[in-house]
Amino acid sequence: MKLFKKICIGLTALLLAASPILTHITNFQTVEAARKSKGKITLFKNDYVYNQAGNKIKLNVNHSYRVPSDFAVSPTGYLITDMKSDDLGDHRSSQPYYGTKKINGQKFYDLGHNYYVNEANVLKVKGRNVAQGTLTIKRDALVYTKAGKATGKKLRTNSVVKYQGKAKAATKTPKYFYYLRDVARYLQPQSIPTYKIKGKYFYSLGHNRYINAANVGYINGHLVRYNGTSTATVLKNTNSITVNYSEAKRKLKKGQKIKLDLAVIPYLSDGFDNYLYRLHGHPDEYVDATEIKLQRDLPVIDYRDLVYTYVMPVTDNSVELYDTSGKAIGKRIMKPAYSNLTVDGLMYLWVPGENKAELFYHCLNYSDDNVVDDSQPDPIQDPNSVHRTNNQKLSYGNNFIKVSDVKYISGLKIKALNTIAQAENGQKIATGADKQELLTLFNEGKDLAQNSAYHDLMSNYDCALRNASAMLRSDKATVTQVDEAVWYVKTAKKQLTTMSTPPGD
């Protein structure tokens, strides 16, 4: 991943769009020879730069306006900050400031050369977190009493106020919350106390003063998110897309209002750029963040946890593998180094030796490094070791692990595809009629031309077709095995056509 990414989405594009302006601008490193720096400030988001009158600075193409480093230009010609952050937002760049000034009742930090930034965007001053314990107002907010009566006072946009109560981790995502890190695999909601007044959520400022949570943009310097649906305006004619950016059939028109319910971290091939947003009511369709104007920020999830399920062995570092008839295949799979086992299905299989149905996960695996033979135990038991002995070749895809042998870690919580009764009744030999759907899928699959970015995804689909072929040819295949083969072909095809990375990685 790149060490630093711009916090403002698309700043590279902004600079390119402003190139006619920039040809008239001399870039230089700000030097305040006659003034001594008070220290450095760090911003939690990039924003407009103001002059001493509190007006946004708009660059004039006919005037040579000097732009220091760490600044950029918006498409409309306004000067904006351009501080950088790493992908997780843990390390942000800073720059010197030369004092503070009250402008129109709000505090600004002087960056020199008549450049000022509003305190609403300042996270740290001289290394100290000044946003802790504060709320940043994102739009004008009236102040109320606990009884819901307006006090007549209004907090202007970008005001920074202290709140009452303590921030804490939430075990269940509340209506309004924030994350300590917005771009991470596992996110735990944080929140401060809210109070319901006349059906709406409010934060307390103390002394019987409250403001509507919907008017707050940041808590402790972290973006406030809404656990619900948000309206967004489409910025240009486009189509909805899948999670791997393939175009879907739904057309979205410029100016159209759409409902969204989730922000998804896409596959990170070279650092984080922006989220995909899920269309409410259409769980497999998304829109890119650059193509919408969002009203409220939404909960975040990593796309892997949206489509896969992760488990780990209950004991030791490995679990036994089974086939579709519920029989152990004489091999086991080790927990991968630095990750967990990936599963994508849940079903009851009839276990002949125990004469009963048991619940199994369908296990995904693309690395023979983690597969060992039961008859020749692997002497290496270190789960962090990437070197295994006694590796055994394992066919892609169609293997099972007992639910009782593992525990759920994260990701999609999947439901069983069948019942105990169906697993028991499915032991009868499948007829030609039982195999008809599988035959159709197999014939369609033979002609599928799909150029996947990942060989593993295609190989998994090929394995599903080979398994289907074996079930179609077998005169001993059970109804359960045929039903599983149907599910496997459908699932492998969906993964092939919608995923951005192999599910077993």
C-alpha cells in the first residue's frame, strides 16, 4: 500500500482539472522569516482555506497567487488544504501555524500569508488532541432544553462545542456513532450518550442544553455515522455496479435521489481511495462514492465480511475434512497463517457412521500448504509458520468441516440450506428428474467464457462443473449430493462473476 493517501477523495483529479490555473501560480514552501511558528497543527479532514475576513480564498487566473506546499485547488478555483494521511488515518501530516484569530465569532488558525483554517477541522495542536470531548457542528443547529423547547440560541456551521458524558465502545451499533478508524477490517462502534426528545436523538451540552444529533458532523474528531438509510443525490448518469466494479443493469440518472444503507470498503489493491455504497433494497448493487452526494454517513463494512464467513478451529490448529456423503476424506486443514478458515455455505449432511444428520460448513481453500494427511501428522504446529511438511493435494472447493469443530469469528452469518429431515430423506438415490436442474447448469457452464482477474476463481468454478459431471454420471448419487452440486455450481459462478479476490485467500 502507498504510505500516504490524500484525505480528500479525488484530489489528484482536482489538481489536473485546475491545471490552467496552476500555470499562473508559483508553488513554494511557506517561509515566515519575520514570525516564529507557534508549533504545528494536524487536521482530521481537508477543507477550504480562508482569508483574515473569513472568506474562502478563490484564486484568480489573471493574478499570480502563491500556493504553499500542502495546499491544492478545487475544481471551482478555491484554495483547499491538502494534508495527507496513511490508509488507516493513523498518521497525518502537519504544518506550522503562527497564532489564532477570532473571525466572525469562530476560532481560526493562522497558517501565514493570510491563510487561515477553521478550528472545526483541527485535530491536534502541538501534538495534543484538541478535538477530544468536542462536537463539530456540520450545519446550523438550534439549541433546545430537555423538554424540547427552543432556547433561541443557534450554533453555526463549523462551531465546536463541548459535550456532556463519556465516550465508550458500543456492543451494539447505536443510531448515531463513530469509529476510531474508518478504514479497517474490524470496526467497533464508539458512541457518546444520546437523549430522545420528541422522537429525535440529541446530545447534551450541559446546563439543560441539547442539540439534534443529526446536525453533528464529528465527535472527538471522528466522523459521525448514522445506523439506518441515507438519501444521496446522483451526480452523473451512471449504472449501479457489483462489488468488483462490474456494471449492473440498474440505470441511475443525474439528479436522482436514491437510498443507501451501507458503506463498503472495496478490495484494496493499492491503498484506500473511496467507499462503495450499497443500494437499499438491492443487496448486490452498489454506487461509487465519487458519483453521489451523500446526506448522512453510514456504517462501514469490509466487503469480505459482507460475502464470506470466517471460522477457526476450536482446538489445536486444524480440523477434519469431509466429503458430500458425510465421510472423512483422511485429510485435515490447518488454520492459515495470519488469517482464518473461509466458509461459504452451511448444510446438514447425513453421517453414515453415526446414523444421524450433522451441520457442516462448506470450506473454501486454495492453498495446499494448509492441507495435511491424517495418517502422517504434520510435525509443525506453529500456526504462524508458512512452511508445512506433508502437504497433500486437495481439489478446489468441495470439502466440508463440522460446525462443532470450529467457532465463528466474523463475516456473513449464513443459514442452513436444508433441514435435518431433508438430509435424512435425501439419502435415496437421485432420479433423472432430480438431476434435471444440475444438467441444465452443467450445460450452461460448459460454454461460460469468463475472464476472471484471478485464476483461483475460475478453477473453483471448473471444480464445481467437474463435481456436477460426476454426480450426473453416477448411478449412486443421492438426492442430497445432487442438491449440493446444484448449490455449488451456482455459488462458484456467482463468486467468479462478482468477486474481486479469491474467497479462499
